[in-house]
Amino acid sequence: MESTEEKYLKEHSTPAGEALGWLERQTYIRTNYPRMLSGAVQGRFLTLMAEFLKARNILEIGTFTGYSSICLAYGLGEDGHLDALEINDELEDLIREGWEKAGVSGKISLHIGDAKDTLLKLREEGRKYDLVYIDANKREYCDYYRLVMDMLEEGGCILADDVLWDGKLYQDPIPSDKQTRGIAEFNDMVVADPRVEVVILPVRDGLSIIRKKNNL
């Protein structure tokens, strides 16, 4: 259920549109963890980031039912392309239905399988990206970061979701489960990396904006 704050933010942001509304409803009907959906406010932010960066090539690690990939694709130019990675093959039909309704199927390639394996393949192919969105296995965020840095263009951005992890990172001591530890290690690694500049926004469960510096 939406909080009062979430409701207000949604009402005062540009509407998501019919296709995204349909996909949100279907995600709640057809999946077990609908809260994993990006949602209207964060989705609009993703679109604007792609537009601000004038992104031509985007990489998404963890697409779930395809909501966030639609939002990112909306921000691409006419010749832009998005590679979307997802491990759960049972979601493929819903993902493609949503993309078709949103009119973005021609801009996105879906890669089903382990994200690290796919990233290695994309890196070997020499792929380069202006924008990378990470929203997958929290235990592997550090691995994703290491793998994508060479593929990220100078001046490009990485957006990492769930970096506040339901407030667990504020606890003392921090919980010892692998997902919480994975996020904590990721945040520590990024802020110490001289190649980037970073800010964490308290959007939903925390969104990290990481910009790769120019002339490295």
C-alpha cells in the first residue's frame, strides 16, 4: 500500500502512461514479489536520466518484469539501444508483452541468464554504454560494478538501486546476511573509487548515482 508521501510524489510527477499502468497491474497479478517493481516516480527519474545523458546505449542488470527497461527506453533517442539482463526465464513472456504495449520492443535486447556471465560476454564483444542501471542480486553488486566499469563511457553514469536496503545499513552492528553485506561493501567500494563521483538519493530504498570522471 502506498504511503502518503509516495502518493503525493506520484500525483505530482508526470504520469507513467497506459502501458506502464498495465504492466504494474500485471506484475501484481502474475508475480510473487511485485514490490520489486520500480514504480512510477523512480521510473520517471530513469527516463529523465537517459534523456539528460543523451544516452545512446544503456545496460540494465535485472529487468524483473520490464517496467524499468521501458522507462529507460523511453529516454533513448531514435537510434538508441538497451541491453536488458534477467535471470528468471519465467518472466520473459510478461516482459515482452509489456515492451510491445509500450512500443519499445525494437530498442531492447533481452538477455536471459546469469548476469555475470552475460556481462563477460558483452565486455568481450567490446560493448560500451552511456548509462548502466543495476537492480539485481545484492550480493553481487561489487562484481557487477567491477565488470561494467570498463564498458562505461567517460562521463557516463551507473544508477544502483536499493543501496539503503530498508535501513539495515544504519544499524549497529550491520546485519550479517549476505545481501546486506553485499550492499554495504558496494557503497564503501564506490565512495572510495577515485575514478568516480557519487551521491545517494533517498528515493524509495536508496538510489546511487555514480558518474565516471572524464580523462581518466
